[in-house]
Amino acid sequence: MVVDTPLANGDPTDPAFPSEQPPIPIQTPVIIKSVKVSPPKEEPTVEKTSIWNWLLFLPILTILPFYLSKLHYTLPEPLPPHDSNGDPQPSESLILGHIESLENIGYRTVGTRESVLGEQYVVDEVMKLLDQCEGSEVLRCESWTQQGSGFHSFDILDHEVLKAYNGITNIILKISSVNPPSSNSSVLIPDQSQSQSPSQKKDAILLGSHIDSTLPSPGAADDGMGVGVMLDIARVMVERNRPFDGSVIFMWNGGEGKPRPDDAELIAHQVRAMINLEAAGSTGGALLFQATSKEMIEAYSHAPHPRGTVIAADVFSSGIMMSDTDFVQFEKYLGVSGLDMATVGHSYFYHTKKDSIKYIEAGSAQHFANNIIAIVDHLTSPTSPLLQSEPFSPPNMVYFSLFDQIFVHWPIDASMPYYTALATLVVVLSVKHLSSKRWKAFLSSLIGTPLGMLGGAAAANLLAAVLRLSGKGQIWFRHEHLPLLIYVPAGYIGTFLTQLLLSKVLSPISRSQLESTYYSAQTLFLASLMILLQIANIRSAYLFAFLSTLLVFGSFSNEVLRMLGIGSKVEGMNIKSTYLIPLVGFAALAVEAITTTLDIFTPLAGRMGKDAPAEHIIATISSTSAFIFFPTFIPLFHRVPRSTQRKVVLALSLFLAGVLTALAGPWYWPYDAMHPKRVGVQYLYNHTSGEHTGHVAFMDQGPTRDIVSTIHTKFGQEDSEVVNTKLTDYDSDWDVIYPISSFIDTYKFPIAPETKEDKEFEWPTMGFYTQEVKWEYGMRELRLRFDFNGLVWPTLAFEAAVLRWSFDIPPPVEKMRHHIKVATSIDEHTQDLNLTLRMDEGERMYIHWSAVDLNQMVPGTASRLGPNMPASKWLTAIDEWADSEYGGSLEIMMNGVVCGVIEV
Ligand SMILES: [Zn+2]
């Protein structure tokens, strides 16, 4: 039965309600229940909202966010190498020059000639700086390279990754002053006799970036930008020829990745803190991802274009980013704190062939370099924390930036008194609702607030599930903020429906109170989140403090106006002070937070893999942030009559239906050349079985159209089957990209080599030598040497109970599958591995190996080194097909891969 009454809160159709406008005829038939509707003793009078007041919302919700987002994306002007006084300054044009030179070398994938040439470029540039520094009586420049070998390990989403490397070069440049201006600067190292470097003090800031690029990428932003910024910072310091305190160590490493433990040892006794320069995108400013000590957060506050909030650090530490940057390795091996900074805008081209200089935004490099030089200048000033002997403090600091203009930071403990006072004020302002006449509405609001958020998230996730299951996942992929058009309306439909249902049981008088009780309940809700997070020591609590403060301002000014007799007779709240003024603050926070979050997560969804709930993550972020950042929308909803409330829900539904019609129809392909779908294609030759197979893989849950079936029919063996493979740790098909191989959706079919040359083609293979050291009491000691001549990105996989190995973690006790990713250089392509295994006499172990053929990477090396080789031809043909059919909306990683099994 429909229970409804035309006497709903302030409904102008209420005959008892004084209305200046003519009564609006009731559109829908209203069934008046046979209960006695007794006229309220006190008339529920509600403040009227004039059309002009409603119109005031428009600029705050349109022009202001537009202007703020412009501000958010504004970058500094690119600067020339010297300012008007002739003083050196970081210069974008020089940085882009370095990036261009590196890109022109080719894809600097570890194991290729290009990777060695990239290292050589940096060595040459460093030599130029050394020459310039040579005659200086002010500065001392030292440089050395390390060609290291070693082992290390890390975890990505519970997958053990072991890394062995050999012949990978690190280039190091240290700049210090002959006579540092401050005399308090020395922290002498007791024993430095082992050191290859003449340095004596542990007072260095280390800047790190990597020269190599990943497969298949020219690595312009990742990490040409970091390499270029560091070269230019070094140039500025050398050209300035000015004494400074402490010292600066630049370290360019040759393997995506990690400083080797031996490097760490060599420089660890000099380094006090580090800054990692990375990229996961090619536009916008450099974002501060992590800051791991109080001193380094303070150092960051000197950046002229601060961009970063502790929320990013909180999100990052949750592990959801699936990322393992050099930063973590640096921290681990050097045992120092630091800053992790990365350019992250337009992350759609990250680790693809489009990570090219032509997509780097003007101002991005300048933004990065301006920030780095300011931080370095602070760290080499007389007040630098590098000069103090006390250990750095833990990062118990709340920090955030606003629109690249201001950076605010304070100790987390200092928040508590303010948060407590704020929470108390929130409670005091809510007490009036406990009166006998208002408690029902208040109770309903207290329940309705969290339920409203859950209702919103539930509706958004329901829609996400429907889209995903009907093959319409990721229809929002083409723009970072497109998810908002789908999941914000969906979320508000859920939230408002919850409100309509809950308020149904209330009397008209109680309903007329809902506006102000919800205003209080929202404030209590956000203040509770603030207190809970603060107690859990989660620094992001500050955000809820901000939101609560704006709401408290609203409630408080409303009370003051009441006391002054303005609107004291009416229910409801003063629209200007309670809604419009706080809304300006909400809009500012929302623009900053939602753009930053979605700029990372929307493109990330394109590479999250088949199992990650990408659609639901995006739905939850969009719907929940709309709820959290606009807490006044619920009280505002209760300000309008019930009939209008229904119209609002209807309007949202119609809007959503329109958006879905446009984006979920068969006419819409959610990818384009600027926002491509990631696909992996490989031609695999198995040395052990002699099989040739084709493999197609997807990294997201978006539509796949006819990609697999067409590649199979056009390029697979005739009359063969295509299989959707379920890869486990025991399948080696995609081991070259382990552990990503565990997250991708893969397909496989046989290939028949056509020509005689193709059939007789000699595929490169892995050489190996074993030396049995000892085999007694079920313990087998084995020395292995592998030769990866002509191979790139080799991976070894084997199942064994390992007792001892070369890695820096103790081997797990049980028998399990291990994966070793090997990085070798083109000039030094062997890798040794010593293992002690639990094996019975005579038992055999099988090692599955796979690697990319150096000559058959498309577009990396194939056209130059092996255009007529079987995989090159096959992949190039697929590339041409994809280009003509999909016009750049597919970003395909294409490699000829060889694999095999050896028995030891
Ligand atoms: Zn990188």
C-alpha cells in the first residue's frame, strides 16, 4: 500500500502551508490512507527557497570547479638555462634535449644494445660536467660507474619475485664543496678505508632514476624525464660553482629497478636521504607519492609547486597500486628515508610505445625540476637536516597541497586537540535535536547518513556488476573523469532512494525537521570518521576534519542567524550560510581530491588484470567521494517537498539512462589512440616440444570484440582451436612478464610456419652448464651457469625445496615453484646461480626457461635486426592488421619468445 500525504514537509500543495504561488495540481494520484491525518498542532513551516537562491548553486557547481580544475592542471612556464641575470636555472628545453637523445637511441630494454647506449649517453653527459667542474676551486665532482651483479627479491601481490642480474651499469656523480660554508657539517665516518670514494661524511642526498626502459617502450617519461631532470640539476650546480653544505649524489641506474646491494654498500655510508624520480604518465606536475621522514616532508615544503597529499601515501601503502618502485628498494638497501616523486598525468601510455617525447606536456619537466632544485637547495643549506647527526624522525606528519600553491604540514599529534575540540562542538550543536519533538527525525538521520552512503555505493556497484557481466566493462576508460558521469548519478539514485524509504515512516512534522537533523547527522558522521582515523593513526583524518569544519561553520552561522531572529520561526536552514558558503570549500576539496584520484585509477584500470575488481573500484571511488565531498546534498534533498524529491531521482535516472545509451551501445568502443587498450601478442617457439604457438593476452576487463578470433583465423594454423588458457604459476607461456603473467587473460592457438626458411629457422637458445658439487644425505649442492646470448628478459621457473640460495631472503622451507627474472647485459650475458636443494639421490629437477628473442621485438628491434625472421614477420602483419582495423586504439606488446625445459 502506498502511504503518502500531500502534507509532506513544506509541500506547497499543503493547504495549510502559506504559499505565494498558486497551488500546483497534484500529478500523481495520491492514496490517502484511512488513518486519521490529524492536523499538526504546530505548523511545519519551512524556509522558502527562492529560485534566485537555487540559481546561486549553479556557478559554485560549474564555473568554480572549472576554474579550479584549470588551476589544478596549470604548469609552470618552461625556462631557459639561465635567468635574466645570467644565473643558471633548471631548464625544460635542456631536459627535453636529454629525453630526445635517449629516445632516439631506441627502446633501452635491459639486455639490448640500446640499453648499453643509453648508459653510455649518461656517462658522456657526466663526463662533460666533470670537465666543467675540473678547474673549480669551489666544487669537487667525483664520478664512478659500477658494473654490478647480484641478487634480490621482492613481492608483488603475494607473488615471490626473485631477480638476478649481471653486467648492469650504475653511473654515479657526487658533487660537494671544497670548503662547505658551515663548519658544523661533518659527521665523520669512523672507518672509510673500504670506500672507493674519497668522501668522508655521511651528509649526502641521493637522487635516483633509471636509464633503461621497459618492454615495449621508448621510455621518454619513464624514466627519461628523471634522468634528464637529474642531469640538468647537476648542470645547474656545476655552473653555479657556489659552495654548499652537505653533498649531492646522483645515481642513474641501468636496470629498471633496483639499486644493487653492492651499490648500496658503497654509497650507504655517505647517504642520509634520497629522492626517487619516476614517471607513470607524461603530463602534469610531479606528484609526491611517499615521504618517509619528518625531515624530508619539511624539505618538500620548500618546493615551489607542491603537489601531494598524505592520502596518496596512505593509499600507496595499502598495496592497491601493484607497484614496486625503486623507492622501496632504495629504502630497504640504503636504510634511509626519502621522497618518491613521479609524473603521473595521462597514465594511459605508461609502459607502452607511446611513452614518447611528443606526448610529454610542456611544463611537466619544468615542474619536476623546479621542485627538485628547491628541495636540493634546502638540503644543502646551513639549516639542512643532512648535517645533523641525530637520526631522522618517523613521518608522523599530516601534509597536503592545494592547487600547486600551498603546502601545509603539521605533526599528527598536533591534530588531536583541534580534532577533539571540533568533535565536541559538533556534539554540542547536535544536542538540540535530542528534544522530545525532534528525536525521531534525528534518529532517522543518524541511521540514514551511513545508510545513504552504503545505498549509494550499493547502487553504483550493482550497476558496475551489470555492466561488467554484460561485457560492457570500462566504458568510461576514454577520459579519467568519465566514470563520474555514470557512477555519481547511480550513487545518488541509491542514496536518495534510501532517504525516500527511510523518511516514509516519519510524520510530516518530523519530515520537515529532516533538513536540519541530517545536517547535524552528516557533521557527526564525518567528525566520527575523523576521530576514528586519527585514533588509528591514519593521517588522512585531516580531510574529514576539513569537511566537518565547513559543516560546523554552516551549523554555527545558522544558529547565530536564528539568535539574531533571522528565520527563527521557520524549520530548515539559512541557505546562504549553511549551503552556499561551505559548498565553495567542498567544491575546492572535491576538485583537488577527485581529479588526483581518478587521474591515477581510471588509466590504472586498463592494466589491473583480469581478476582485480577494477569496475567496482571505480564505481566505489566515484559514488563514495561524491557522497563524502558533498555532505550538504542530503539535507538539501530534505529541504524540498517529497514530490520534488521523486522528481530529482527521476531526473537522475533519465540522465543516467542517457549516458548509458551513449556509452554502452554497440556503437561505442571505449578505447582510442590516446586511450588505447593494452594487448599482448607473442609468437612462442618451444625448443623442447618443437611447437609454434600464438598467444594473445589482455590486461583489463573491457570489451575485446573480435581481437582474438581475428588474430586466430588470420594468423593461426588453419582448422585449429583457440583456447582461453588459465595460467597458473606452473604455466610458462607468459613467464617473460612474470608476475604480471598471473593477472592477465590469455588465449593460445597453434601456428604453422609457412615457408621453408621459417621451418628451418634457427631460434636462439639458452646455454647452460651444471656443476654437481655435492649430493649427500638428500642435500644436493649445485652450481649452474646460464648463457642468455641473444635473449632478453629471461625467466627461469622450477619447483624445488631450496635449502640455500644466493638471494637476500631465506628460501621458504616447503617445496614450491620459484621464478627467477634475470637481467643481463648484451655484453655480459651469463648468469650464475648456486643452489642447495633437498633432493633424493638420482632425482631430477626441471627448469622451465623462457626469454624474448633479441632480434624479434616489434617494434623494438625486429625491423632492424630480424625483419625476415618468422616471429618478426608474423607480428608485423598483426601490427598492420590492428592498425588498419583499430586505428591505434590497441597498444600491443609484441615479441618473439623462445622457451624450453632443461633437466638437471
Ligand atoms: Zn620507471
